[in-house]
Amino acid sequence: MTQQELYNSFIDFIEKGDEDGARAFLVEHLNEFPEEMKKEIAFAFFVDAVKKEAAVSEIQKKGLEIMKEFDEVESMLADASAAASLREQI
């Protein structure tokens, strides 16, 4: 493929909103791009991966915070239940 054909094919995916197709196209045809463009594509993939990893880490962090809060509420409910049982016994 010529550089113009590569560009046109890539733009077709973009115009269709097919991000997965565009990504697959770039991976499949990476070696057909000029060296400088290969570096830019690789850097873009790297940045995207880092952003996704950061998002996953944030979700995990929020999940741990929610679990901690749940444990605290569960403990409070257990304490309240124990206090209610003691009151009933008295």
C-alpha cells in the first residue's frame, strides 16, 4: 500500500467510528508506515495502555474503599444487633 492508501484506509475506519478496526488496521500495517510514524503509533498505543491501566487502578481503589466501608457498616450492624439482644435479655 502506498502512504496515501494507508492514510485513506485508516481514515475510513475513523469516519465509521470503528476504533477497534482502526487499531487493528494500524497493528496489521505498522511496518508499512515510515519510521517516524511507527514511533508515533507505538507511543499512542503506549499512552492508551497507561491510561487504561490507570483507570483500572482507580476502579480497584474505589472497590477497596467500598469494601472497607461495607465492613465498617457490617461491624456497626453486628454491634447494634448485639446491643439489642442484651437489652431484650435485661
